[in-house]
Amino acid sequence: MTENSSALTDTVRVRVLRRPDAGALADAYLRNREHLAPWEPLRSEDFFTVNGQSAGIESKLGLFIAGSDVPWVLVEGSRIVGVMNLSGIVRGPFLSAHLGYWVDKDMTGRGIGSAALEFAVQAARSELGLHRLQAATLPHNTASQRILKRAAFEEIGLAPRYLHIAGSWQDHVLFQRILF
């Protein structure tokens, strides 16, 4: 998987997460704390610090080196404006991964999420040789569902009490895209 950046829009690029991103990532999570709270697990105060992000980056890069995850950041200049991950990459007969993403509250509605998903689909197919991507959204996250549908993901079902989000076990709508 290449670590070079690729253009998503005229101003936003995507690239693999790096160790020096801890400060910019802490800033991004702090800036988007309220925006992301309904869609993410409860976070400790340490998560929003440079040290907390440094520890998270080390963990993510370890999984990247092991070949089970690909952690990307969406950047505009030196500012991180989103995150996208392929996680739980499975090889063998499954050739599948989970896709997760978020875009900065001030950048929504500009096509960045759609461009990021198309980038992930192309990278999963051509660089990783994956057959399938899966994504999950809360039933009331209609904006994310629209982005997934626009990226040719199909709804495949409802997973009851799927993830512990915002302090409780919540149902999720599952989507998949078959890549080849």
C-alpha cells in the first residue's frame, strides 16, 4: 500500500496516517468532538490529547504493518479534516475488510466523503486485491447511508446491538460493496 498522498478534491488529499500526525489528529478530534459524539464510542479525555493520539497512531501503524488495517487521514494543507480506515482485513477465501470514515463538521456536503470512499474502493481492489468491503451505520445516520449508496454499496441487513456507540449497544444498518 503506497504511503504517498492522492488528491480527493482541489484542496483535500488522502494519505496513510503518520507518527507526526498526533498533534493535527488531536486538533481534529477536539474540533469535531460534539459532531462525532453520536456516531462513535465514548472517548476518555486522554483520547483528545497529543499523547492519546500518539498511542493510537502506534497501534494503528502496528496493524498497518501487519496487513490487517489501513489508516488514512484526509488533509487540507497541514490540517486533518477526516479519517478513513480499512480494518479487519481478512485474506484467504474471504478477501474482505470493514470501512469506516468521518469528515470534519466544517467540510460536510462538499463531496469529500464520496471521493474518499471511491479512493478506498479503488485501493481495496487494485492495491489490496480485496473482493468485498463492508460498512455499518446507525439507522438514523442518513447522511452516511446516502454516501455509501452513492458509492454503490448495497444495504444487506440490520445487525441488532452491533456496536457500543455513544454509551449504549446500538443497532446498525450493514452495507457491502462487491469489488470484483
